Amino acid sequence: MSLATRIYLARFYQVLAFAAVFVLNPLNPLVALAQEDSEGGVVETGPPWTYQMAKITLAMLLLLGLAIGAIYYRLIVRRRRGDA
């Protein structure tokens, strides 16, 4: 495995690890949007949690698609052209 491939994969896994920590962290700002009112109930001050999860899912799917496209370009397209 070439040095460029190792660096690329290391950065890719760093981004995935950061995203996982951000999404799963109980203290992240998305979870902190909920506040208790005077009666003890919880009032959402931001968009509903399902809407936020849908946005996160779309962002992660976009990142996954970009990563797959980059890997395809590096492994298939460059080899067919003889650049590898």
C-alpha cells in the first residue's frame, strides 16, 4: 500500500471517528437543545430530533459517497489511464 493511500485512509478514518464521537456524545449541542419547562416537561427549542438525525444521515451519506468516489477514482480510473 502506497504512502498516499495510507495517508488518505488515515484521514478518512479520522473523519469517521470524529463524526461518530460528535453524534454519539451525550453532551453534544444537538442534544443540549432540549430544556425543561416549569412543569417538568421537556420543551424542544430547535427542530425535532428526527429532523436533525435526517440531516446528519444525509451528511454522512454524502461523505460516504464522496469517499467511495475518491477510492474508485484512485483504484480504477487512474489505473486504466496508466497513471498509477
